[in-house]
Amino acid sequence: MKHYDQEIQSQGKTPWASIAARIYVDIRDNPSTKFLKVQQDRVRFFLKELDQNINLESSSDIETEPQYKERDLHKYLTYFVYTYKKIYTKTIFHELSNKKQHAEWLHPDMVGVYFAFERWEDDIVYFSKDLGNPNIKFFSFEIKKVLNFSNIREAYFQAVSNSSWANAGFLVAAEIDSDEDFQQELQRLVNAFGIGIIELDIADPDASRILYQPKEKDILDLETMNKLTSINYDFKDFLRRVKTDSTSKEARREKYDKIFEIEDLLNDSKKMRK
């Protein structure tokens, strides 16, 4: 044992995770880094100077982010949450917001709504209104291409920030580090702050899964919803649509994000992974 964990003076309960995070950042940001990531599934690092036989080019490629854009993942999330959770989604284009009132980390990438009336009988819907029990639920989604030690804290707290208004929030990614230490860190964050984790499988969208369930809230943050409505038309339009569908008890699927057929998603996936 070299006791490197003691040298970094970490106050956390998993100093080895802190070491891994610092190495990730060094590989990402330091062109002269001494480290290589040499194993993908259960992550292992290596010092460049100790082995000249390692293929440096292929090792560094592991850290390269996928070439597709984050918004390319939206259709896969829309398909998954509608197919398996009956949640209707809408993309929020933050770049169209009123820049004078722009607030960092206020905008979710996507929002969603679940209508209980699609499952409940009319009598129960009316009864729930009389009791003040909401028969719709709002969801917020923050989407990243990759989640690992190098970006998890920033990504997670971005999701915490822009999901405060909703009944539940999710952090979503297509590539999530499967390392045991990283999964423990995800579990710790979920336990502490309540944002769930969705792993998208773009090669097989039906194999996407909720890794960690969110903590749901009964009360909406109306002040934050009001601010989002005042600066972003997409969010305002979403709430108007929800109100109309809730009143009519008929969700107009075509008014939300398009739900692609699985064949189209698979074809797009092949192009994205080239």
C-alpha cells in the first residue's frame, strides 16, 4: 500500500474515488498528463513512462466523447419514457430564452408530463380533483452524452438546479461509467439529493433503463415555473398544452416531441456510432 489516499488530504469516505476523479480531470485537461486510461469496463489507469508497449493513441481515444450531439439523444429519451412510463416530453431550447433574464442552470434540456387520466376512470379523476390530489406529474431531464468521475458533480448539480420546479428530475446519459466506485458515488448522490439516473441504450432503445429512481415531490415550485415561463416560450407552450389536455382529458401526442418508430431510431443509432 502506497497510502496515496492520505497525501491528497481528502475528507470524503471514498478517497480512492477522489484520486480517480483527479486523474480523470488530468487526462482530460492536461496535454502533458502522465496517465493513461487502459481499461474501459472496470477502469484502470497506468503511467505512460512505465510501459512503452501501450498503444497511446487507442488509449487516449477512450476518453474522447462521442461525436454526436446531446440533442441527438432527445429522441431516444422521448421513446423510452413514453413507451415505458407514458410520459410526454418537450425539448426546451434554452438559446431562445430572453437573454436579459437568462439564469445559468435554470433550463432543463427536456421536460415531461404524465397524465393519470389516461389510466384512471373519469370518476377517479374528478374525485382526485375534489381531494386536491394532482392527477398529473411533471418531470425534468438533464441530458449528457457521458457520465464519469470527470463530470458527475457538475452534471448532477446542474440537474438538481434545473429540476427544482418539477415533481421529479432525472440525469440522463448514453454512456455511464460502470466502475463500482463510480456507481457507489451515483447512489450516494441520489440518496442525498433525489435526482434519478437514466441510462439510454442507443443501440437498443428498449434496453434503456432507470438505474436509480428519483425522489418525487408532491408540491411544485411555482416561482421557478413562473420564471421559466417568463423567459422561455417552449416552457410556456408546454404548460399551455398540459392545461388544455388536462381540461379535455385527452393528451394530444402530436403536440409534444415526436415519438419515433423503433426502426428509425435503430437506423439513426448506426449513423451516430460510426
